[in-house]
Amino acid sequence: MSILATKIAPASYWSETPELPEEAPLAMPRQRLDGEGPDLAPAPSTSPPGIVGRRLTLLAATLALTGLMAWGPWLLYAREGFQPLEVVGFSLFLVLAACICTWFCSASAGLWVLVTGREQQDLAFSARPAAPRTRTALLMPLYNEDAAAAFGRLQALDAALGRLGVADAFDIFVLSDTRSEEIAAAERAAYWDFSAQANTRVYLRRRATNVERKAGNVGDWVRRFGGAYDFMIVLDADSSMAGETVLRLVDAMERHPDVGLIQTTPTIVGARTLFAWGCQFGVQMYGRVAAAGLAWWTGAESSYWGHNAIVRVKAFAAAAGLPILPGERPFGGHILSHDVVEAALLRRAGWGVHLTAALDGSCEQTPPNIIEFMRRDNRWCQGNLQHLRLLKARGLHPISRLQLVLGCLAYLCSPLWLAALTLGLASQLGNPVDWASFFYFLDPRFSPFMLTSLLSVVLLMGPKLMGAALVLSRPHERRAFGGGAAVIKSLGAEILLSAALAPVLMVANTRSVLQTLRGRDVGWGVQRRDGAGLDWSEALQATRWHAIVGAGFVAGLCIRPDLSVAFAPVVLPLLLAPVLAVMSSRRLTARELASFAVMREPVEVAAMPALVVAGPGARAMRSVHPFDFPADADLAVSPAPSAGS
């Protein structure tokens, strides 16, 4: 029976219990974050020697750009003296400007890294890795997921490891937290079929109770089986990796014994809706620039995104056991956004935590529509704001604390932006209508306000343009995206789409922040990963707060209609939020998809959920860029060195 089959097997088929390996227990104590916790250990050997200079450069550039952006508003407010609302508004502007400038400067550093070929300057990956001398577990936690799609991705990875001749060094564990008996039965059916033909050893374990969600799921595996493995690679149900990428990660961990974790940069694949295409194109086009910049200044104090990363098991067990926070949820209890905290704990114990933009063949999917995206962000918002309680934890590296802050700001910037817009409009309601300001964008005279406007556009669009420029400058990548014309056309479409959706996400994240601050726990819902379109009733229900906020701005603009042009990019998307949600959720036809630029390489095709991975002729994933692995040749694996070499 194929793992893609949908027919129901006899009841006796499900009564069989998947065989598990002999347990190899590993202690994983919960760590202390209070005053009795350990101090920060010295930097690992993989920490770049000039890392302090990099961080000071980023800080100086950010402060300089922030000051330049603040010049216009400062002069505007200072003409007649700062009013109380203007003081608050200017303060909010400074916070938002600093965040935008940090993002731009970090991306600029990433562009420099990629243009100069320094992706592997801090952590090198071998083009001809040795056969693994260690054992690695590939973990895929599941929670009420599509079993056929999840096992299909694992089958593609298993086929790649078999093709490379290294399958004996890997075991696959599917860690089920599924509550639905029907879905659990489908998981067992897929397991039996997959394990019968797999190159690696495959195991399925279902927990009786899903305590601590995903972190508890992985932690349970570490405590029961972790002692038998050197490394673990954690995958999400919608993610996968190329066999070549897995092999190079294992090789890097073997050559760098004080590295505890290496996080890859997943690209998005499998878009079937306009919204998903926008996410896919954005990450494929700009994601490398952002990741390379982040890796450049975080060094050995990088972060962990919870999947598509390799982890040293014994280091994780000894250093990354999560504490239970005192108090009630949402700020107390189990830590929800566990990954960045685990990375901080690993670094506290002296292990290197690295992010790399040098490896391809790491991919995931994105929610098919903006409503599902907002629901996922709602969960992530609660988890990230919970980190505010950890900022004073003993022994954390300053960069680890900074990443906790940046994770919070990813959501707090939305209410700050909304508050800045509201205060900006409110502060102008008492002033007379000035129709000259209606055409401010046509005024040829230079002004500090014009400088701030231009800088805002450059800083927001800059990382996108950097990524596009990089692709256009590399012939093989330009061809992979369908040619220069397709890149430019799709770049414009993605910018328009993201600009239209930004105010919608602003209101959604603001609501999530307020709900979390009011003490509401969002729970653990099931993610919809299919590309089904939205109906109008669901869209209207999900965007009712957007209409209320948009109507509030319209009421203010009735008093100051001369400001309508300035506020139109925010107000119109809010009023049209249901239309945007429905239209962007529509499943695109094959012809429509072909008209958009995406990376048309085998890595994307093989990562499609259960479309091309079934059967004996399944094609394993390959790396995206020809300079990593030639398109017409498999990766050559060198024999492991002998003990005397």
C-alpha cells in the first residue's frame, strides 16, 4: 500500500505497535534562570575574532541612520515647541526608526558577505564531506498533521541519504503528539508502508499526553533515546532538507566539537496561492541577504528557529532543559517559543550557536492565506512576549538577550506603529486644513520631511532591492528564477502585495499583543497547510477589527481631508482587508504560477508535499545552486579517515 493511499485499512492493521529501539536514557535537567543559575561560559573557538568590531560597526551605522531619519520630525515638531502628543509620537518614531535602520544595516552587511563570498568565513562546510563517523537522528514532531504529506517529505530525504550511501548513519523518528485517532491511524499506516522500503531505520512514537507541546515532545525523545546519538536534526511537518545538506551539517559538527547548534536558512516552497507565492518569492529573493547579515554580527551567539537545524544531543540535554516559569499563563508556565531560549542556554554553557546562509537545500512551507498566517503569528506573539520575563536571566550572553528583545519587538512594533499613526493624526486635528500638504509629494523643494520620507522608502525597500540585485548579478540564479524580466516583474508585484498586507498584519499583531497583555492564552491549535481558499464569511469575521480601525482613521480624515494621501497606504488596505484576504487566498492555476518568478530548481519540486516523492523512482532533493553541487553529478562522499590518519 502506498503511503499516499487514502483508503482505510482493516482495524487489525492499526492494532500493531510500531517497534521502537532500545532506550538510551539521557539526563536533561531543567535549567535555572534565576540568581542561582550558572554564569556565562567563555566564547567557543568558532567565535569570529573580529566579532566585537562587527557589532560596533552595526551599532554606529544604525545610530547614524536613525539620527538622519529623526532630523525631519525633530525640525517639524520643534518649530513651535513640542506638545505632549508630539513628544510621545516622536519617541515612538525613534523606536520604529531604530528597528528599520537595524534591519537595513544588517541586510547591507549580508549583501557584502554574499558579494565577497564570505558565507563560510566563520564556519566552513566541506564540498567533499567525509562519510559520517557519528550517529544522527532525524526528528519530525507531528501534531494532527497530514500524514501522507509529512511521510512523503521524509521519504524524499531517506531516498537522498540512500543515494549518497550514508543511510546507515541516520535513524528517522516521527514523534507524534496527535490527538485525533483518525489522523493517528493514518500516521501508523504511512509509517508501516514507509519503513518497509526505507533505507534508514524509521521509528514512530506517539506520546500519551502532549505535555509542553513541541519542546516537551523533543525533550521526551532526548530523555528516552538521546544517549544513542551524537546529533539530532529537527524538522517540522512542513519542512525538509536535501541529503547533501544533511551530510554537510553532520560533517561540520564532527569537525567543530564545541559547536552545539547550526541553524540553516530555510527557503519557502510549494506556493499554491497568491499570498503563499508572495512569501515564497520574498524569502527566496531576500532571505539569504537577511540571514547572511544576521550570521555576520551574531557569530557564535546566533539563534535557533526550532527546525531545519542540527543540534549536538548531549550538549542540548545538559544545557537546554527548559524551566517552568512561575505564575499563570500566558506569561507563566511552560515556555512556548522555546527555540531561541534553548539557543541562549546552549551559548550560556559555552557551546557555539551558528546561523549559516551558505547551505541550500533547506526548505519549508508557509500558511496558504493571511488568516492562517495571522493565527500562527498569534501563537508566536504570546511565546515571544513571554521572553520579557527572561531578559534578566543569569548568565545569558548580551547578544542572546538582544535576540530575545528583537523577537518581542517583531510584534510590539505593530502596536507602536499603530499608536504613532494615531497620535500623528490626532496631533493634527486641531490645525487648519492645508491643501498644499495634499500635494506634498509634488513639491520639488527639498525639506527635512522629504528626506525622512525618502529614507523611509529606501530603508524599507533596500533589503528587497539588495536581494534582487544579487540574483540579477548571478547568471545561474537569474535563470533559475525565470530570467531578469520575470525577476523585475515579480519584485514589483511582491512589493505591492507586501505593502498592501502590512497594515493588515499591523492590526492583527496589535490585537495579539493586547490579548496577551490581558492574560489570554491562545492555546495550541492545528495548522492548516493546504491551499484551500477563504470564503467571505470567514474573511469578514477575521478582519472585523481592521474595519473598525480603518473607520476610525476615516473619521479623523474627515476633519483633516488634506492628509488623505499620506494616510491612504494604511487606511485603504484596512478597509479592503476582507477583499485582500479572499483574493490572495485563491489557488493559482499552473499558468498563473508560471508567470511569477520562483526558484525553479529540483529542490522545490522534490519538496512539494507528497506530489513527486512516492514510488521506487522517487527523485531525491538536490542543492539549489550549481556552485554547490553540479546539476549532473551526485555529491562525492569521501571515506571516513582511519584512526591513524
